[in-house]
Amino acid sequence: MSSRNRVGIYCNPKATPPVDIIEQVISQVYVHGGEIVFHNELYNKLEVLKPGQFSKNTFCCPKESTKKIDVLMSIGGDGTFLGTVPYAIDGDIPVIGLNIGRLGFLANASQDQISSTIQNWFNGNYQIDERMLLEILPNDENTLQIPNFCALNDITIRRPDSASMMTFKVEVNGQFLNNYWADGLIIATPTGSTAYSLSCGGPILAPDTAAFVITPIASHNLTVRPLAVSDQSKISILISGRSDHFSLSIDSESYIIPSNEIIQIQKSKHTIKTVRCKELSFYDAIRDKLSWGVDKRN
């Protein structure tokens, strides 16, 4: 990368900005001669909290970020990190995740690592990891009214707010796999394997695994287990049930879709670049976040 100078700051647009953390980040970026660029919604909130304290250097839409940012810093939890995906894809911009949430597999730099994380970025002491994305293919009838958007974690189909389960007829590369009777179905990337899929009994995949996971939510048939398939697969899902609609989530964005739709999912041609300190690995994060190897009796 020709420049590391311009650091974009992104926070959850629906939350109150963590002003003290943002000020620490700004201070450290300035130490290294860097420039701060705020997401527009974040800047507007900061202006209400501390009028005139922050430079009005902002980016609004993904295309605008391409010209203004060399790296994007997500300040929040993994949900906030997911919000950076459209900006990172459009500009091929790497993302640093600063975790002020709870678990934080994507946002893996902690608050006490602000100084070292920014120093590592400006000194080039980091690794770029490319993460797979999923996409939904448009159907022939063009009835899916959703934007052309990719999922870093997962694409999830759930029943609406009712007690009746749904039926998911799933084919992989045109071959019938199973009729899932369940509350929902998750198609997760390796990145998303530590998110909703994991809480529903799915396996953990290392980020460079060439696969994604099909995980049922509360399956009616107890013999049905999560299944990992090649990332070259095309998954086709026909959804039916007593309700005339269902909920479709692409990461944190949700849409209401009519029943009897066929949803086709495949690996996207796009990837997202995440910034990781060279000294830290995925396996370090797993041990730390899940407390592996820790004897609770001590």
C-alpha cells in the first residue's frame, strides 16, 4: 500500500460514540503524523457531544471512502465491524477492529492495545488477512428486493414471529441434500463460524478454510447436524411454511421475503481485508476468547 496516513474511523451509527476511546485513537494517529477521517454519521454525533472539537474531515458513502481512506478503524464490537463491509469492499480498504464490545473475534484489538495497534499500522508491522464473503444470486423472476450486498459472517433465513417451524429444501450444486424442518438455517463463512452458527452447534473453521457451513437452527430432526461444504459450491434453498413470509438476514441487515422463494447462495468474487498484528494468530484468539486450556478450578 502506497500510504498508511489516512485513518477512517467508523462506529455503530445506532450507538452513542465512545468519545474517550475516539480521542485516544486520534491522539495516537497524530503522534505518527497521520490524518483522521470520520464516518459522516459519527462526526455529526460527535458535534452534538463536543461541538467544534473535531475536524470536519468526513466520508459518507463507500465510493467516497475510496478516495479519502487508507485504512478503516472499526471501534465497537463485531457487529460494528460488519458495518464496515460495504466501505471496505468498494475501496479495497483494509479494516482494523478495535474491540470495545464483549467477545470480539473480528474486532480483536483491545482498548489497552490502541497505542501498539496504531504504531504497528504505521510501522508496517501487521499482516493482511483476506476473508471470504457470501453473496445471494438474483433469481430469474427478479422478485428478491434486496441490495447487491455481501455477507462476511453469514446469511440466515428464519421463521417470522410465529410458533410454526419452516421447511428448507436444500440443494448443493443441483444435488438434493435435505429437507430441513427447523426454526431457521444459517449459511456461514469461516469468519462467521464463530458467530451465530457456533451458538447453534456449528463447527469452528479456521479463516483460510476453503469451505462454508450449513447450520440448522433448532432442527426438528435431532439426527441432522451442521455440514461443511466446499466454498466452490452453489447452495439453493426453497423456503416454505405456514407463514406467507420469512426473515432473511445478510450479516446484520434484515429483510422480509415472501415464502416459496428460492434463495441461491455462493462465494463472492469480493473479499475483505482485515489487519492483524503479526504476533497474533487466529489460534491465539480462539484460546483467549473461548478460554481454552484454562483450568477453572484454579
